[in-house]
Amino acid sequence: MFCPECGSTDKKMIGNICINCFLKDFQMIELPKRIEVQICSHCNSKLEEGKWSEEFIPEEEIIYRALERNIKIDDKVSNEIINLEIDQMKGTIAKCYVEIVGDVEGTEIEETQETEVKILKTVCPTCSKIQSGYYESVIQFRADKREIKSEEYDKADEIVEKTLIKQLKNDKLAYCPQIAKPKEGHDYYIGSLKSGRKVAEALKEEFGGTIKESPRLISEDKSTGKGLYRIWISVRIPEFEINDFIMFEDKLIQVTSIDKNRIVGNDIKTGKKQNIPLKNMEKIKLIKKSSDIETTTIISMSPSTIQILDPADYSAVDLEMKDEFANYNIGDEIRLIKIDNYTYLLN
């Protein structure tokens, strides 16, 4: 066949022209002369297809990804090898080269195109929220029928900080823009509800107690008509503390530990270990604080009786000897607690 452009009659034809004439004007790739990319100036996340990526991406990698997304390779190209190069950066504009080697109709050809990638600095929605002090939940740290001690506040602050640092790996809103300190406790304002719930669970794990959520309507989404809520999460720690004395199901128990699921203690009448699920909090009554524990002296001992001095009036008091007191000697000091006019010895 005859090529109308060069007159050749012995070359492979592509359509109405020979392979040489076809390849002379053929472009293996389509590439815009200018590519614009929006990135957040605070966290370096990138806007792609209308969505912000949550991962941190170096600026150079953002440019390479932008080039890759905008290259269109002609269907006639096979076995292609593409090389991307950032030639120079001028401010927020990167001058780039795209080099490609590939086979077209059995012929290997090379091609180089130039483009520029402009970085548009903006602020992503998440960083905008952080800058404005946005929050979705408030943790209300309270104690039941008592004041919270300063060391408990310090421990709670530490737990909140550590939990949010851990959450920050997967949640950019894991931050605390504000801590309010009303008389009854601390209020921790948490960026996201997800991290707020993690903080509440961590506080409960340390102090025990109960968690209760209360949504509050703050506004209405005009586009959907749906209400926008913030969640107040109450973390109420027990009235009693470790070494306090409680009553549960007619048992007098000295508390030895408290966690998120249960209270552990010893029955001071029988010495037996007791486990109380925290769901029974409302059935537990505080009887005495650990500060009510007194110390006295043993003045006499027998196989069945141990005699002590009453710390109040120094009168002699006879009590039942128990196995746990067998190693004591006359003259030793021993601890006791008085409940309902009865004296209980403590090991």
C-alpha cells in the first residue's frame, strides 16, 4: 500500500499511513500542562477525589502521586516503563518530567513530557475543627457522695493524656482542647466521641464506678434537617475507696481492690474473699472509712480469746481468737475497726 504522507510503499501501514509517519506524531501519554493539588498546611493530608486522606504524606510523595494519577497511557502502548522526575521546586510549583519507554505496533519508542504541579495550601476540615476547639464529647469525672482527692485528679489527668496519645495514631481528633474544673469534679472536653469513650473506659478501669452517656442537642444540620448532638459522658467513681468498709448483702467487707468490673474485698467477720460486680453499685453501702481504723495493744491471749485495750477508754475487751491472729504476741499492736458497737480486729 502507498503512504500518502511520505510515499513509502514497503512499510507497515497503520490505518491510511505507514508506521513511520504514524509514530512521528504519536503520543504515548496524555499529561496536563499544569496539575493542582490541595494539601493541608497543618497535617499535610491530601485532597483526592473529594476526600481528605488521613495519613501524613511527604510533599515529594504527594507530587509523584499527582503525576501518576494524571498520566493517561494510550491503549496502543505495551510493556511501558515510566520514570517520574521532579526537576526543580519554585515556591509551591514543581517543574516535572515524565519519561516513558514502550512498544507501539512492535516498535520501541521513547517520549518525554513536561508538566508542573502546583501545591495549593489550605486547611482540611479536621484541622479546622482542631483550630476552633471543636469537641464531640465531654467526660464528667465525678465521685459518688464525696470529694475527689487531689491525687485522684492528678491520676485522671495522666490517664486522659496517655489515652489520647495512644488514640492519636488512628484519630486526629483525639485531643483535649479544654478542661473545666467545677467544684464537683473535672470536665474533659474531647475532640471525637470515639476517643471520648476510650477515655471514659480508661478512667473506669483505673477507678471503678459507672459510665452513663447523655446526648444534648446543640444545633440542626440545615441540609438534612437532622439534629447535631454532643455527648456528655459521666464517669462516677465509687463513694468508697480501697481499705474502706462496705455493706453488701449483709456482709461487712473491707475493700482491697477496685477495677472496671468488680470490687474485691475480705469479709471481716469470716475472713473470706468477696467479689462484687460493679453493676451492683447501688446495693453497696459505705459503712466506715479507712481513716476510722484504730490501733490498740494486745494484753492477753488464750486459745479461744484475745484481749485488747479499748482505744477510747482503755477498758479490757475480750474478742474471739481467730487463726489469723495466732502469730501475734502479748504487747503487740493490732488494728481494729468499730462498727455498730462491735469491735473487729484487722490482720
